[in-house]
Amino acid sequence: MLAILVAVSIINAVRLAMAPDQSFANTPFGVHATMLLLTFYEAVTLWWLFRGRDNTKPLPEAWAYVNVVVECTAPTAIVIFAAFGTDISLEAAALGPASHFYAIFIVLSVLHVRLGVSFVAGVVSAAGLASVFIASGLPGESGIDSGRALPRSLEGLSVAFVLGAGIAAGLVGKRMRRYLETAAKEAEVRVKTEQDLETAARIQRSLMPSESPAVPGFEIVGWNRPADETGGDYFDWVDLDGKRTAVCIADVTGHGLGPAMITCFCRAYAKTALRVEDRVAAALTRLNEELVDDLGDGRFVTFATVVVTPNEELIRSASAGHGPLLIFRGHDASVESVGSDALPLGVMRWDEEPQTASHHLDPGDVFLLVTDGFFEWANPQGEQFGTQRLENSLIKYGSEPGQRLIESLLDDIETFAAGTPQPDDLTAIVIRRSATNVEQE
């Protein structure tokens, strides 16, 4: 409102300067005084709203009503001063520019987002306009008997229109208030959800290993990056008997909070099963039994584990629907693909235990485990990176250290994706047979 008043003052000053006969300079002093006081009031109000009060507390409700009464009374005062300070009638003054302020103040009352405030603005404005029209018909006013600017019926319609505008503004303000309250509640829920997701992500990150296992004769590196705050992938290493280490990777269908919760109890089940059962095949069967009972909503888990023994060239793997598992042969820079040994976990109970496979690793050979996010990431044309490109990248970078190998694979995938968003969680584990064995203490 202050900006409107300042603009009006500037326009008046320009008009005054350009008036050839200086007739505009005869505007009554009361009009100027009212405009000046109204501008001062709006300036003080603006300062108080933003600087002169404790903004942590809500505005006093009574202030909103006082404010609209002051604002909507000002146009009536301007009309009266304009009529009594010049030779124009009250009715003519009421039809002049000053009456436009009624509409402006009624519209601005919507910002209070209260039905009652806008209604009061309409009542005060209508009462002021009605009083001017009534006063224009009193003895002594020109145009009582003939030549009126408006018939009485139209004067009443004007008053009713102003009152209706206040009611309409109140309904709009009420609707705005309801919308703002709904938006505030939704924002509160959204903030709470984001906080919960961050907590869940922090918990999930804490469950993944922060350091590589110390297995003499091997370099083992794991890496994970979820597509959302939380993910449906995880990797882990389990100490079986103080000598052997089980390296595990899992991928729950989907990504987000639901799959993240599944990874937590899947990890707990897997640790227990691998430590309790003597054989990896029996551990996977037990893990599947647990997940069949718990999932039951169409979800399943692909899972693979590799058992590594210090300084031994033979490793053993078992895969429940997880693949392909890739072996890089350092002597000729070739890649072998290892398939799955059983259905994914949680789909159905197995009639028999899955088979396990043994793999001979020479120094420099790499056993790579990845989730499907690595080869299902598509470019803008919808073409997926695919397992063949993954194998080609492994051939190029297979001789690099574990962490650098994962980064190089990721660079190739992101270059191929050409800016498309990451669609799924990414998890990778590199198991490299060291060039020289390290004696176990």
C-alpha cells in the first residue's frame, strides 16, 4: 500500500508541475493532509511489521481490524475534504478518484487471510460511501431536486457493490488461509519425512562396512551409492570362524525407504545364517526360508556371497539370482562370467540347497560383484549400458587397484549415460588376489 501511495504522490507532483493554469494547486489542504497522514501511517506500520516487533510471535488479531478501519476510513475523509474545500458536490467527489481507494483497501485486506477483517473493510467502506451519498441529499447540497450525477437506486447499488466486495474479499481470504494452513501442514510433514529419511540413510550407512577386511593375500574393496536417500543395495563381510571371510552383496527390488528396511533385516539374517551354518549352501537356504516368511508382497532379494580364505588361491561363491559375477584374468586380460546358482531369495522355498562354485584366482585376478544398477543405467536414447560394455570396461581397468577400478567403471557408465539421472542403486565389490602372498600372523 505504501508503494501505491508514493506512486500517487509522484503522479500528483508531476500533474501539478505540468498544469498550465495551476488549477491543480487548489486541491484542498485536508486532502493533502489526509494523504500525508495515511502515507506516514503505512510507513510506520511497515517498519513495525518488519523491524519494530518480535517476528517470532504472531501478529495481534486486533491490529488487523484496527488497520482496515483506519485505511478504509481514509477515502471517506478525502471525499469530504475534497467536497468542502472546492465547489464540487459530495456526490461528485464520491465518484472521483478518491473512491478508488475503497477498492484498493478492500483488495489488500485479503492479505490478512481472515474473513472477518475483509468483511469489516467492506462494511466500513460501504458505510463511508453511504454516508457521503446521504449527506449529498441534505438541504444545501446542489443537485438535490434535479441534475443528480446518479439516481438514488444506483447510489444504493454502489454501496451494495462495495459491501459485496468486502464479503467476496473475505471469502477469498478464508480460502487463502485454508490453503496456507494446508501448505504449512504439508511442509511440516515433508520436513519430518526428510528428517526421517536422513535418519534412515544414516542408519543404513552405519550398517555397511567402513573399512576393508584384512584378508592376507587379497585386496577387498566395497562401494555403494543409492539412487535416493536410502537404497535397496548393501554389501558386507562376515567373519566365519576367525579365518575365513564371507563377502556378501545384495539387491532388494526397488529403491527407497521400503527396500532399505528390508536390507537391514536381510543383513542381520545373513550374518546369523553364515555364522551358524557350516556350509554356505545351507546358510543361503536358511536365509531364503526367513525371507519367504517376511517379504510376501512381491519383493525379492538377489544375493551373492564369496568365501575367501587367507593366502588360498581357491575361493567359493554362491549366488541366489544375483549376476552376472565377473572374473578378470590378469595374465591375458580376459573376463569370465559366472551365472546364478538358485532363484532369488524370498520368492519361494527351495526344494534343495543351491550349488556352490569354486574359482581359482592367480595373482592379479579379480572377482567383481556388482548390482544391476551398473549395467541397467540407460543413455538418453533408452539404451542400457549392458553387461558387455561392463565386461569391456573391466578388461580395460582390471589391473587397477580396487577403489580406482570401481571409479573407472563408474566413469565409463556415467559417460555413456550422458547426464541421465541415476535410476537405481549402485553397489560394487572388488576381490583381487594379491601379487604376493602375505603370511598370516
